[in-house]
Amino acid sequence: MGGQSSSTQTQQSTTAPWATGQPAINGILGQLNPLIQNSGLNPTESGALSQLQANAAGGNPYAGQIAGYATNLLNGGGATAQAPALQSGLSTLQSQLTPYANGSMIGNDPALQAQLQQIATDTTNQVNGQFAAAGRDLSGANQMALGRGIAAGEAPVISGQYNQDVANQINAANTLYGAQNTTGGLLSGLNQQGLANQGQGVQASQDALAAQNYGPQQQLALAQLAQQIPAQNLGMLANIGIPIAGLGTQSSGSGTTTNNPSLLSQIQGWGGLFSAPANATSAASGAAQAGSGLLSGLTSLFGL
């Protein structure tokens, strides 16, 4: 025979290390709530957005010029705008040099005629004077000598002038050819420069538009930064305070405790086993019953 007792116990415990950090948490929340309430557009942001909207509603102020640039390109980009002036200059040069280039000026020099006439006069006076002094003027020999003298005096002059006229003709032709090439190059260069300037104008219009929006865009960026800085600071403080607040815990639990009586108390409880039972007929039979009770108690105690 044995006995045991059991009891159930419930325990609760609470740790509150967050209590120290509670003022910091309250301070963070106190600053965060007004920031949340004021998360809409402030006057600076509203003004900047209004100005940007007004600029956008007005459109690109250079749109008309850009369209004109495209139209100009489709029409040739003014490629022949300077052609009349340059062509006029070329035409003037051609009119002046054409007589030399086509050979019509060869031998057609008024100065040459005067020079030949002077040679003929000088030769005649010299030859006729010699024959007159000899008494043979107007003779056949006089006429022959006069002809040879004039020919000998004029031949080098005529030959030299002819060579000069031919050289002038070649130079005139080369000059005209070069002038035409130069004029064409100038026309092409001016046209290309005009197109390049127009292309730069398109880029300049974009830069001008960006400059117009610079002020409100900067105001908008600064206003956003003014909101971001406090929020970032609060976030940094929250990273410190919130983990501290999370350290507080509460716990509860229940358990059952079983108590087994000691050997001495059990043996003491068996004392009645050694007394003769009331219904025992003799001391021997009482001892037998007591021994049987003791055996049963030991068996229960030691699990036999």
C-alpha cells in the first residue's frame, strides 16, 4: 500500500526594460504625428507646382521657331539664299575676262598699234634720209630698204605682243574656272553654316526652357528635402528606441507537482498491520495476517 499527492501551480512574470526608453518613444511619436498631419503640400511646394503648371500650359515658347526650322529644312534650308550675290560677282568677272579667254583680244591692243606706227615712222625717216643724202631717194632700193627696216623693227614687237596675248588668254580661262569653283564652295559653306546654326538653335531652345523651370524645380526639391531631413532623423531615433521597447515581456504558465510519502511515514502507517485483527482466532493467525499486510506494503513500495 502506498500513497502520493499532486498539486498544480500557476506562475506569471513580467519584465519591463522598455520603461526606461518610454520617454524617448513618446518623444518620437510626438514629433512624428505633426509630420504625418502636415504630409500634404506646403505653400512653397504649391507655389512651385503652380508655376510649373503655368509653364507647361503655355507650352514650349520656341515651338514656332522649331516648326519654322523644320519647314525651312523641307524647303532646302535656304541653300541658295546667298547665291544671287555670289553669282552676280561671278558674272561680272566672266564679262570682264571672256574677251581675253576666247582670244578676241589677241592682237587687238590699241597701244600696240601706236607702237608699231612709231617704229614705222622712225624707220622711214632714217632710211629715206640716207637715200636722199645719196641722191637716190624714192628709188627701188630706197623702197626695199624701207620695207625691210620697218619689218625688222615691228616683228619683235608683234611677236612679243602675240605671246603675251596668248598667255593672258590662258590666265583668264584659269581665273574663270577658279572663280566658279570658289563661288560654289562659298555657297555650300554658307548654307551648311546656316543649317548648323539652326540646329544649335533647337538645342538652345531646350536649354532656355530648362533655365525657365530651374527656379520652381529647385524650390520643390528644397521643400522635399525639408521634409525628408526630419523624417530621416526620426527614423534614426526609432531604430534605437523601438528595439528597446520590444524587450519588455510578460509570461505565464502552469505545472503539476507530485509528492510521494517517505519510507518512514509509510512504515509508520503500516503499524496497524502488526496488531491482531479483531476477527483473528489466535495470535498465530494474527501474525500471519500482519505479515501478509507487511509483504503487500513492501511490494507496493518497491514496485515488486
